Amino acid sequence: MPECKRCLLPEGKFGVALGGGDTCNYCACYDRAAPLYADPAKLRPRLLERLEKVRGKYEYDAMVGISGGKDSTYVLYRLVREYGARVLAVTYENGFLTDLGKRNVKCAVEALGVDHFFHYPDWEVHRKFYRATLERLGDPCLACAFAGFFLALKLCHEKRIPFFITGRSPYQMFRNLFEGSQDLFIPMMKLNAEEHSFEKVARVYGVLNDKITAWVKSLMTDPADVAGIIREFYPRSSALSADFAPEIVNFFLFEPYDEERIKREIEKNLKYRRSEDDLPLSHLDCQILAAAEHLYREVHGVSMLAQEVAVMLRRGELSEAEARETMARKPREDDLVRSVGALCGRLEMSREEFAAAVGRLKNRRPEKFDSR
């Protein structure tokens, strides 16, 4: 299969199209966007403006979702120690958190002295949603992305917290950046680069809410399930106004990202602990990651990390050999067995049903929908 000479994305996957120089439409779009997004120092005043605008006006300046992974832990650390923000930390407890992730959450919260709570979702609603993303799209991580972020917006709205600040890496932020992308997080990212306005947030997020609703309706078959998911996820568009509309803020638009440096800093200051098999782009906080990676490769024929690695190549942060080695990584067999067991158990799905779903998806190669 032909691939982009620069970022290695395969032609025909994920809307990838090669141009005359054997580089792809993703690379062309990234190069156009780079003058705005490539230098976090230029955008940092936008983050400062947001925090100063709300400081002291609400009980909390921001909410941060912390899973015990490196990025969310570091964002919480920086907001408290560097920016002096009053932060409410929340952990989305869907039953997939690892013990190490929970341990890191506890250490960070205690070291920083922040208020924190675990959010336990209506699992009957979420179980159906996770199962639908697995069976229809081959990607249960989508359910985490939508549930985690949009539930956080709902919580922010209910608690009158103006910002939900996330630790999405640049590789996650830009993985779906191309002309015509349907990634719902890209309009949010573009909004972050602008002067803050509740009115603009309400307008943009109202449109995104409508798109989310339409997507959920296309994914689920039972109208009652659709209603339950929408009710669980997100405040009504009419609840967002020029007076108050919470915004998702991507922290690493405003600060440089260096994975190893981040790990070292939180190890030193928050007693953060890495996993035994720590690797770049790995996540220690999720029990089902190995199952999700296996499922993704089986269904789509490429690594789940392909688009993140492509961003790293465009930014000159990996050699081609390192990129290919990263994309060739596969879960160890014992890790995969445990991970599939955790996923199937939580979704009330037998291993036979899981295998059958993989077989169906491989045969029909579903169009990838990705807003992670």
C-alpha cells in the first residue's frame, strides 16, 4: 500500500490522499496550521487571559480530569504550582482504571492539596455505549473520549466551572487534522487559540452538541438508549449562553510537550510512578488498552498509534526507523488476555462474542470515526 514519504500514513486509510510529491493531505494541512500552533509560547497568553478573566469569580477556576497517567497528572501539577489556579480534579471511574493509575491520582491529589472526586457514571447507559462503539466501530476508546470529555463539560456546567483543562498531547490533538476532518475536538482547539468569549463557546459547542446527538443516533438502535446517552453526556444547547458556557482547553497548545521531561518532573515532585514496561506513547492508567490496540489493528490493519506517530514525524521528533518500530509494537500475549478479560467482563460480553465482533468488523472494514 503506498504511504506518505514524510509521515508514513497509508494512502486510502483515514482519508489519506497522496499529493504530487508523495506527501499526504495531512502533512499539507499540518504545515498550513504550524505557524499558529507550532510555538506554544506564542499562544500561552491565551491561557493566561482565560485564567485571569475568571480568577476569583467562581468557586474553582478550572476542572482537570486526572486518570493517573503522565499528561493529566502534569497538567494538574502545572496549573496549581505554576499558574496558581484553584482547580477541582475529577477522575472518571468507568471500571477500567489500573491500580497504578489510582495510586498516582492519590499521590498527586495529596501532594497538591486539591479537591478531588471520582465520578461514577450510570454504567448501564455507558456499558451500552461502549459496547456499541466496539461492535459497530471496533474502537471502545471512542466511548472513553466522548464520555470523559462531554461528561466533564456537563459537570462544569452544573458546578459553574468555566474551563475543563485537558492533557491531550500534541500528537493526539493533531492526529486528525486534515481538510474536511470530522474530528469534533478540532473546532474546540481552534477556539482555544482565540480570545475567550462565553458567547463564542456557546455558539460553537451548540453546533458540536447537535453533531454528537446525530452521531449517537446513528450508532445506537434503541431510541431509549440514545436518550439516555444524550441525557448523561451533555447539557442542552439551550443551557449554554453568552453569560456562561464551559470550554474544553487543551493545555499543551500553550506549553511545550516533552514526554520524558514530564515524567521526570512529576516523579520528582508528586511521587509519580511509571509502569514496569514504560514506553513512549504508552498509557499506564487503562486496563483495556491492550485489548483496544489489538482490536484496532485487527479491524483497521494498522497500529492505533499510526496517526500520533505521523504527527511526531511531521514535527521531526522521530526518525523513520523509530516510527516503524513504535508502530510495530504489539501487546504481550498475557497482557492481551487480561485486557480482553477486563473489557469483556465490564461490557458483559463473552470472549466468543468479542471474537465474533472482530471477525464481522474485519470483513466489512468499517469507516473509522475518530475524535480521540
